[in-house]
Amino acid sequence: MKAKKHLGQNFLHDEGVINNIVKIIRPKVGEKIIEIGPGHGAITQYIQASEADLHLIELDNDLIPVLTEKFGAAANVQIHHMDALQLKLTQGPYKVVGNLPYNISTPLLINMLYQSSQINNMVFMLQKEVVQRICAAPGEKNFGRLSVMLQHQFDCSAHLVIKPEAFNPPPKIDSQIVQLTRKEEVTKVSLPALEALVKQAFQQRRKTIRNNLKKQVTVTQLEAVGIDPSQRPETITVAQFEALTNVIEAEKS
Ligand code: SAM
């Protein structure tokens, strides 16, 4: 079957890499796992064998019969022919895993964030550059919108880098595994308000936080959470973005 570029299809064929991914996923008997984009089932077969309670989310019409033939008879597998961006989680907590189609990785991560009370753990293969952004610390050049949004709710750790040769067809870039574990204590904050603030804060990275947020925030509000108005956005911590969102929201009401 020819890989479909518009569905981000790069299928894993390197058994060593597949084993390493499964080790990071660590599926357990009865655990609720959602796999996004199972493809031909390269990772799926090992998760299924672990007797986890497995839900497969695949959009490609042509792959549904392939998955049904391989896993349709397994009592612990349910196949859902749907767009992962439309997922609404209700029976969690889930572990969400997948070698994600790179073209939907950012909207998918944001969708998962909004449903994070249903998730305790995520293990994804993404473009290496995206993983570096997710896991970056304040002050690092990759620290930005994705880092703040995901680190607000998850502890992030970057794992092995995977070379293009592990896939068929090979992508043009390196990939990397990221593990996101939901924090035991997540600071209470309005997620849409945090998302809007962070988007504006990083609008122009070379500008100061004061200039980027001129229309939304006063100097007094910045200083109230310990931010110097002349700081660049990438030097501001996740806790400061959370606190700033709460100050703005409190003063609105
Ligand atoms: N897991 C397989 C592997 O590692 O070999 C396939 C990974 S491939 C990078 C991405 C998979 O996601 C493909 O099977 C593709 O059809 C599927 N996909 C693409 N867009 C999707 C979407 N919006 N919702 C669900 N699955 C999608």
C-alpha cells in the first residue's frame, strides 16, 4: 500500500526502534491505552500482546480492513475509524500514545491539553524539533508557546532520537520520543486565557514582554508576578505565565 503524504504516513519498520518505543510506553494488563494513528500496527501488536485495554484511532479508510484483520478478533482491542482531532475522552484516565502524523501534532497536543483530566500519561513520537520545543526550559532558545502550554500540566521528558531510516518512506527530518506525565498538582488557571496570553507573549520573540503584551497587561501586573517588563518572553517561567493569567483574569471580573 502506497504511503499517503497528506496523512503523514511514515511507517516504522525498525524492530529495535519499535521495541524501544514499547519499553517507554510500558503497557500493562487492563490499562486503558489510546493509540493514535496505528497504521499497519507496528507498535500496536506489542501493546495488544500486553493485554492492555486498547483503543485504536485511525483515519485512513484503507487501513481499517488491515487493522480489522490483524486485531479485529482480539477481545482487548477496539478500532475507531475517525479523526484523532475529534477525540472526546470520557472514560479515562488514559495513556495516549502514537507515532503521530506530523502535520497534526500541534493541534492534537493542544486538543489533549484541554482533556488532560482524562489523561495520566502520553508517549508520542514527533519531529525532533517539536520535542525540543516541548521540553525546553526558560532561557533556552526553543522555549515558547508549546513549552509553556504542555509544561503547565505535564512533566516532559525527551527520549531517544530516531533517524529517518527507521521509517518507510523515510521522513526528511529526525524524530524523537517524548513522554508527558500529568503533574500531580496542576496550577488552577483558565486554559483559554493562558493560551491566548502565551500566544501574544511570543508573537515577536525579539521584543520585550512589555511590548508584546502592551494591549493586554500593565507594568504593574507584570511586576506583581515578579516579571521585569524588559525581559524577553522566553525568559519567563511557566509559573509566572500562570500567575500573570490569574492576575489578569481576577482584575477582569
Ligand atoms: N503507527 C504507525 C507506525 O508507527 O508505523 C503509523 C504511523 S504514521 C506516522 C501516522 C498514522 O496516523 C497513519 O496511519 C495515518 O493514516 C494516521 N493518521 C493521519 N492523520 C490522522 C488523524 N487525523 N486521525 C487519526 N489517524 C491519523
